[in-house]
Amino acid sequence: MRRILPHPLIALGLLLSWLVLAGSASPGAVLLGGAIALAGSWALASLAPPRLRLRRLAVLPGLLRDVLAEVVRSNVAVVRIILGRSVAGTRRPGFVHIPLDMRSPQGLAALACILTATPGTVWVEYDSTEGTMLLHVLDLIDEAEWVRIVKERWERRLMEIFE
Amino acid sequence: MTHAADLPVWAALVVALLLLLGAGLALVGSFGLLRLPGFYERVHAPTLGTTLGIGSVLAASMLFFSLLQTRFVLHEILIAVFMVVTTPVALMLLARAALYRDRVERSGAVPPPPGSR
């Protein structure tokens, strides 16, 4: 079973998204989507990613809600910075090193998506030996504050889900 | 064929406002790309359009097409997922390329590579 369908959930997701994109569930669409799902899961298996273990999915709705709120808040903040009178002014952009305890690749990818989806922060670099992430922040007021925000608001809950 | 005139007034207003908000955010993002100094600051600006900007355009699209009942609204959710998953890849590639260049040329105030600290 594992050899024919190495990643059943991924294959199912691929099939479903193909059907949604095609906008029909006709036999032809199911056949083509099934072929794509099989090929996709074989391709993924040949990359040999570490197995995904999901724990405590109950944290997910709260996390998504906070991400949405943070996306809106940071969009407003960046619009104000761009349209503000003085572009340089009192604002100080800069890099922050953030020590991460999370090692799960899927969790780190999710953290990268969250940090990129909130304007004003860009994930620049990750060093896997030290486990530190380099973040560029558009309005860096306090470095320790950013370390706290990333670790407490996102990393803790992502670790509950992925580790 | 869809007829925008069949849309109730309140919905037309909401759809128009959401579209304007999305377009406005994309515009401000492009303006920021022009106005902010330096690479690492400029890279922040276009993310306005790829987050809340695309989000409000997609919300407008979902409202429009689900009220006219022409098709299922799941397309937009897929678009949002693809945007969220692919933007970090492009941004990280750009930022790391710039960081590599700045470290080699020793220009600007960039942090040293890991391991040399």
C-alpha cells in the first residue's frame, strides 16, 4: 500500500484541489486528477521528506485567527510607514537574530509563511546548526520584543502542532 | 454569462469597496517599493499586495460569484493557499541573494554569516 500510494493524504488533497480547479467531477476530471495525485505523491516520496506528525490540532483555529488579525494589523502599520511624511524619521529598520527551539522542517516552513504573510517582517536566513533565524524588520523598535513576539506568539503554538 | 446588474445594491457596494481596498494596497505597495530606501526595506513593500491586498480582491470575488450563484467559491481559497505558500519562497530567495552579495562585497550593515560570530 505504501509503495503504491506513499502519501495518501497529500494525494487526496491533490485530487480534491484538481477537481475544484477543474470545476467538475466528471469521470475525465477524476481520472486526470487521480493521475496527477499519484504522480505528485510519488514525486514527494522520491524527495523523502521527514514524516509529518501532527499533534494537537485544537491549537490551529486560534492560531489562524491570530494570523489573520496580525496580517490586517501589520498591513495598516506598513501602509502608515510608506505613506508617512518622513520615510527615514524615527523608524529604524534592522536585522534580528532569533534563537529558535523548533527543529521540525514543516513547523519552520509554517513559521516562514506566517512571518512573510505579515508585512514588515521578512525571513532572511536560517542556520540549522545553531538553530537561529535571521529576520529583517521594517520597524525595529526593540530587538528583545521581536524575539518575544516570534517565540511566544508563533513558535510555541507551532511546536505544539508539529513537534 | 454573469450580469453584474443583477447584484443587490449592498453587495455591489461591498464588492466595489473590497476591490478598491485590494487595488489601493497593491498601489501603496508599489509606491513603497519606489519610496523606501535600500533593498531590505523595499522588499517589505510588495507584501502588502500579496497579503491583505489579494485577500480583499479574493473576498470580493467570492461574494460576487456566490451571490450570482454561477459557481462554487472554493477557487479563491485555493488561490489564497497558493499565494501564502509561494511568496515566502520568492522573498527568501531574493533576500538571501542580496545578503550573499552584501557579505561578499562587505557593503552596508549586514550581519556576518553564521559560524563566524
